[in-house]
Amino acid sequence: MQTMLRWLRWLQMNLTNIEGYLRRAGMEILGLEEELLTSRASLLGAIRERHRNWLEITQRIICNSGGWLSSIPW
């Protein structure tokens, strides 16, 4: 249970950064429209709903676009 709480804390800490990286990659790499990128819709949520391997996909997008996520002190 403790491990799950740590992962949840990590996700909560990085959620804003994750959304930002996804939006930047969507605009620069995928050419998504600005309306979608400035909306309040969660791109991470959309990926999670559509793909079972959402974490792998998200991490790959972030790393391939030159981004990184913060670690938390355990």
C-alpha cells in the first residue's frame, strides 16, 4: 500500500509538468490545433482512457521531447 501512495504522490507532484510536456509535444511534433492545447481538457486523461500502456506512452513522449519529471524525496 505504501508503494501505491508514493506513486500517487509522485503523479500529483508532476501532473502539471506532464500536461505541459504533452501539450508542447502535441503542438511542436504532432501539429495539434492551438484550441485543443489551450483547453482545460486533460491530455493525460485522454491517453489514460485510450491506452493500457499510458504510462509508457507518456514517459516516451516526455523523454523524446527533451523533458524530465521531478522525483520526490522518499
